[in-house]
Amino acid sequence: MAYRSVWTFIHRTPHQLGFVTVGGYRTRYLEAGERDRPAVILLHGVAGSLENFTANIAAYAEHFHVVAIDMLGCGWTDKPDRQLTAYDWSAHVRAVMDELGIERASLVGVSLGSWISARVAQDAPDRVDRIVMISPAGIILDLQEFRDRLALTRSSRAKASTDVTWAGIRTVFEQLILDDANVIDDVVAVRFGVYSDPAMQRAMQFVIPDTEEGILTDDDWRAFPHPVLVIAATDVSNIYLRNAYRIGELAPKAEVLEMTGCDHWAQFERADEFNAKSIEFLGGGS
């Protein structure tokens, strides 16, 4: 397998990495693609960072104005000293859009990022075109299972950020990635750096939702007006696979794309297939 890293994924793609201050919070973002193209915003998962999407940015930038952000409290964005909710992240995404002059965008989210994508569309429907949801959160099939999953995630990430070791961080990705060969050193190193930051260690308790506040109800999904592409990683039977099928059943403009050879990070493990299918869905090349 050819060597892969955060850098080699995007080293031939013009891009800029910068910070904007919105709502008093210094926010890290990566921007690529011509600004006169349709905007696509990329939202990572729990306690992640924009590097979640480095295998996708180059392909997307050929068709779109791409913006990937470190969401509020995550990555190298500032950390509020309080519990965050889906409403906080939704407001933050919209504030970044305002600051960058983006009136309307499609949203691509992984896990928590997919929940926030749906929340943004629910809070400000005129600002969203289409949504791609990877390993989707944003819906509850079984309340106790949902709460148990949040508790497990809080526990595992707290452990990884309290006693930061290479092996501990790698274990986080082994829970996200199906093939161990795809847990590349560069991705581990990025998360190792973030979790080693004392600010992230203090904030970890706040950046994982502790309730279902801001979740979309079944009725919300039945009335959801936006086209949605839901990625179902079929090799792993878990809450996210069931979520994907349920959203596909409820949302009137949803389609489910089944993908094999991947777990939580379909956009990374099956980047070529994901890029082609999601770009087509988002209107690239049309």
C-alpha cells in the first residue's frame, strides 16, 4: 500500500489553513476550491478535527468551495468551559458561514457531525442545500441504547485524553476503522497532538453530548425537506447502521448508500467510492 498521510492527501490541492473568530471563539478551518462554486462544509465526529476529511478535500475541491472546520470545543478551536449541545454546534457552524460569507451550503458530517448537519438544516433550512450523513447520529431508535452509547464514548475519550499514549489514541481509531492497515500513523499523530493539549483535556467532558437535547424526532425526519444521502457501513452491525436505515425510511428525500470494507469512517477507508458517490449526489460535475 502506498504511503498515506494528511499531507499527501492534499499536497497538490491549493488550500489555506486559518482561524476566524466567531462568537468570541477562535475557530480553525481549512478552505479549498474556488469560492464561486457551490459551498460544502465538512463536519467531523466527536472530539475530532478537520483532518477527518483530508482524504476527501482534494476531490471535493475540484467541484466545490470546500470548508472543513474544527467544531466548537474540538481540535484547535477554542474550548468553552461548559457542556455543549447540538444547538451550540449548530449556531457555531452558522456563525462560521456568516464570517466566511457563505449564505448557503451543503453539509457533510461524520457521526456527531451528521447530527449537527441535520440540526443546522432544522434550525436554518434556507441555509442548507443537501446533506451527506456518514455513520449517522441525529436520531434515536432506542433511548437507553443511545444514552449508553454516549456514556461509552465519554468514557473512552476521557481515558484517551487523561493518560495520552500512542497506543491509547490508536485504540480510538481501531473503534472507527475496520481494517487495521487503515489506522495510519499520521491520523493517530494528529489526534495525539490535540488530546495532549491541556485545553482539550479540560474540555473533553464538555464536547461529548450528555443528553439527547437537540436530537431530531421521527416527526422532524418525516417532515425533513432536504435531500439526504445516508452512508450505511454494512460490515458492522451497530447503532449507526440502524440509524442509517431508519433515516432512510423516514426522511422523504433520503437515499441510503450501502458501503462495505469500512466501519465508522467510510469517507476515509473507502475514500474513492465515497468521493465519487457523494460528489455526484451533491451535484458536482453536473
